[in-house]
Amino acid sequence: MSDRLTSEWTPTAEGAFGQSGKKGRIGELFMIEVLKNKLGWDVVDYEDDYEKQISGIDIGFKSPAWRNMY
């Protein structure tokens, strides 16, 4: 069962999940900051990407030493 507030697509986590989505987004932004600016990794933010979000993918990241993004 999902905690979604709406069955419609929303481009933000807060729009979809309310306060818990807002907290989750703050966590995603923290991880993006650490991975990108502290570690120098490649990071892609998929918050408003419909296909990635319905697949459960919020961010993509890749260490310079890795071949693939995860």
C-alpha cells in the first residue's frame, strides 16, 4: 500500500506524499550535495522524471572510478 496523496503524477515528492515526501526530498538533496560537491561524483536528480520515478529511481550517481551510473 502506498502513502501517496494522489494517484495522479506530480513532479515533486511533496506533491505526491505531503510532509513525508518533503522530508524524503530533503534527504535526497543532502545526498546529492555530499556525492556531487564533497566526493566529486556525477549525480543526476530524477525528481521530475516520470519514467524514473515510476521505476522507483530518485537519483543516479557514479564515482569517477566506476564505469556505470547507479
